[in-house]
Amino acid sequence: MAALMLFSCEGLEHRKVIEYQGPVREADSIEMLYAEEDALRVKMKAGKVREFQNGDREFPNGIYIEFFDSLRMTTVLSANRAYYFKSTNKWRAQGKVELKSMVQDEQLNTEELFWFPGTKKVNTDKFVTIRTGKEVIYGTGLDATQDLSSYQIRRVEGEFEVEEQP
């Protein structure tokens, strides 16, 4: 009997436990509000959100985010897809990405944009287009404030007006 048990155990495989890496929560049609000092600062809408064990979030159906200062809505960010990295407090927007400044009347278009809520800055290494009231500026790579009040395109292309100082 002992010999049978010894031989029957030989054929068993030792299986590794595979840890689940998928989302732990999922929600549809969400709206999130963020306020500081009793004032609305960010309003976000998304068709779907998936939250993972490490706190990261995926927005596979796109996002729409409105940014506010103490007086008004300043900027709108929209994208086809987004991902939030909790460990670095960084967002990645992808697909058709638009950042519209309501104050500056400017619009940034690109295929990927990183947003850093802690510093209120955005950047990308991808091709960008910025439309202002009078001109269109093209380039590759950008560092900017989230409201587009200040930006630097790393490699500028395109046509734009330059005012001469007397």
C-alpha cells in the first residue's frame, strides 16, 4: 500500500499560484469632483473606470476633465483613453487628446499627454499642435502649465506672427 502511494504522488505537478492582475473594481458612467478650501477645482467624467489592486486606474472609454480656479472654469482636457498611476500621482491621456484653455483661448492637440496634478503641469514628447486666435504652431515635445498660460515647445515648426518692438 505504501509503495502505491509513493508512485501515485510522483505524477502530481506542483502548480504555482498565479496572482490576479486584473481590476478589483469597475464602474460605468462616473463623475468625480475634487474640491479644495470649499471650492471646486476638478470635475471629471468617464464612461468606464477600472481600479487595480495598487490604486492605479484605467479609463478605456475616455475622459473629460474640467479645471477650475477660484472664479471660473479655466481648462478642459479630453482624451480617448487615460491611465492614472497612483504611485507617482501622474496621468497619461492617449488617443485624440485636446487641452483647451478657456482663459487664453488656445487649444493643444496631441496623441499623448502626461498631467501632473501636484505641480499642475503637462508634458509630452509627441507631436503637438497649438491653435491660438491668430496662428497655428506645430512642434514636437511640450512642457506647459495645465491652463496653457505658459508653455514651451521643444522643437517648433510652422508659421506664426512676430511683432517687432520699435
